[in-house]
Amino acid sequence: MTPATDSRHSLVKRALFTCHGHPLSGHAGRSKTLDRAKLLYYWPGIDRDTRIYVKACRHCQQYKPNQHKKCAGPYTPHNMTTPWEVMCIDQTSIKKSIQMDIGHY
């Protein structure tokens, strides 16, 4: 790093700490941190720098829950020997407001 890029990196890091890591910032997620940074600062690459900073935040990695949902495993069909041995039902529900509308027709 040259002194100019080192200075820029230091300023960017300080700005992102103010918007994300400061105790009054609350370790908000990427989009809220980016909104706050854009409100207070501007530099080329603000989106990329914010994404990298929030993704690398140790506090968030340790204390924020993982947002990725686990998918169901692959479907394995059952070997049936007689008809109606296994029956599957898809159960759904309708919102109350929709149930009321249906009842009026």
C-alpha cells in the first residue's frame, strides 16, 4: 500500500466503524449500515467496502444468528406393495381476511 491508499483505507475503516461498529450504531446489517454511510459520507466503492466490512465484522459473526435457512433433504420415494398403503395430504390455510371474503359470495 502506498501512503495515499493506506490513509484512504484508514479513513474508510474509521467511517465504517462509525456507521456499524460503534456502540451507538448497534451493528446493523449491511443495508442499514450502507444507508447510514451514504447519508454521512461518500467515497468511490462505498457499496463494496461496506459489504466487505459488515461481512468481516467479528461481533456480528459471533452474536448474530445465521440467516440461511436449511433446505429439506432429497425426496426418497417409498416402495409400496398395496394400493392406499401410504396417503399424503397437502394441508394449507387461508388468511382470515380471505376467508371472510369467500364467505360473502
